[in-house]
Amino acid sequence: MVADGAGGNVMDPRENPDLLGHAEAESELLSAWNGDRFAHSWLITGPRGVGKATLAYRLARFVLADGGEGPFRESDSLAVGQEDPVFRRVASRAHADLRVVERGFDIQRNRRREEIVVDDVRDLVSFFAMTAAEGRWRVAIVDAADEMNRNAANALLKTLEEPPTHGLVIMVAHIPGRVPATLRSRCRRLSLRGLAPELVGRIMAERRPDITADRRAAIGRLVDGSPGRALALVDTDGLTLYEELVALISDLPAVDMLAVHRLGDRVGKRDGGDAFRLIAGLLPRWLEGMVRGGVTGTFPEPVVPGENEVMARLARTGGLERWCEVWENVRDLFFAADAFNLDRKQVLLNVFSALRAASRA
């Protein structure tokens, strides 16, 4: 029900009529609108999959419907009814007064680009210079602003420096620190937090009732309050992959390299990209939990039985400073693998070689 994550069970935010767990953020937006304090540019931040894009489209529909007045709209919320023409046209990507800026498609690599480039942003100036076609407002959504390269950010800055009357820019950012300060300073910021575990579990139960309560609870401990990420893990059997990773780590400094090779063969295949990206998220998260637990003495709630004991043992080995370095190197290596299309199997072998070396110290 919340979508800026991935996975077949995650509803596209363009089509999602619901926003769960963010009543405070919605109230802030309504208060600004009703109090004539509505900013012409908003930056919605928070972890992946908590509903940032869902809120962005919810706000866009509300504004394009000119504040929710009409037979299908609720005046006390941002909701625009699914029967409303505005809702239908936004969902079908056919609203003339809404422009969405996102990573374009790289034809040569047959995948989306790693960043938003200037060509994706350039026509916003002319878009906002035109008169609205269907109402009073013109709205642009940038999803996600932290994926813009420098030239794209500079092109967007021109729009924010001279905000048009009845023009609205809504930026979504997973890592707001990567959004240039020149853009952040011209936006009103709205921060979304992870949802309560029981709400994440409820969303999983509604979308995937076939998943047992125990597995829902285990997945919930992996996603830091992000229903989008939870549903993505369900769709890709990410919990099983996490259990496999923990099993490989548990014997460090010994490593079953044959098992690592088999895993590398799987993620190295043409259809192995999703599994590789899951590993790229799960393994650095595990290392981060181990390092933080070594510093504070409190390790994350275990997902796999016995993994906290493994964390504690490794944290005592080699020193936390060295494990911090390994954590950062592993995270950077996974990022480089995706950005520069490195051999995924070789990257995985290099990661486990680094883990084995650090655990021998």
C-alpha cells in the first residue's frame, strides 16, 4: 500500500488512494494549505519504501483538484476520490498539468540510468511557463531528488529560484544530504519516519496473507519500518537470501567458498540482478548492526537465531575500527558494481574475501 520500494505487491504511488501511518505529515500539509502558508516547493524525505512517493502523488492530486473541493473529495484530508477525473488521469499518466521527473531509460544498457540527467529536467522551465491546461495549478514531482546529477540539479534550481504562480515542485529524497544545499534551502522539508512494526505487519498481511506470522515478523525486523521494502523482500524471497548470507557469515573466518561460488553464479546470471541488489542492501546492513552493537553493547533484534552471538564474536575480533573500514568498503564496492556494471560474481567473491581477512585479525 505504500510505494517507493519495489516488488509486485507494492502499489504504484500514482494509483494508490491510501496513505497509512503518516497522519502528522498530511496534517502539516493541510495546515499550510488552509493557512495560506503553502510553499511552492516541498522536499519529502525518509527511508525507502515508507510512502514518500505515495504522499507526493497524494499531494499532487489534491493541488491539481484545487484543494479538494467537489463531490468526490474530502475537505478535511488530502484524499481525492478514485472516481475523480483528476485521480484517473494522474493514475494513467495523462494529466496535462503534472510532470514527473525520474531516471530515464538507457537504451544501450537496457535499463534505467543510475541518475537523473539534465535532459530529464530541462523542459520544466517551459512547462511552468505555460498556462495550466486543466485547472489553476501545474505540478512537478521529482522522484528522487538525490538521484540528480549536478547539471540536472542546476537546471531544477532555475525553476526554484523563480517559483511560478500556482506552480508546485514536490521533491522526494531517500538521502537528503545528497540533495544540493542550494535546492534544500529553497524547499520546505517534510520528514517521514518508518512505520510502527505492527502497521508494517498489517500491510504485509493484507497484501500477502499467505506469508506466516513468524516470517512477517522476521521480515519486519529487516526493513526499519518500510512496508515497501518489506513487500519487496516478500516478492523476491529476500528472507531466505538473508538466512543464506547469515549462514555463510556464521563460520567466519572459515567460509564455504563453494557455497559463495554457487551464490555468485546465481546473482551473476542475466536475471540475477534483483538478488544481487538485495545482497547489496542486506549485507552492509548486517555489518552496520554488528559495528553499532560492538560500540553500544546492544545488537539488533535477531532475524535468524544465533546471529547476535555471531555479531558479538566478530565485533571482538580485529577491532571495530577495522570492521568500520570493511563495512564502508563493502558498501562502496556494491555501489560501484551497480553503477559501473561490474561482474557481480567477482564482486561477491571479493566481499567475502574481505570479510574473511577481517575476521582473522
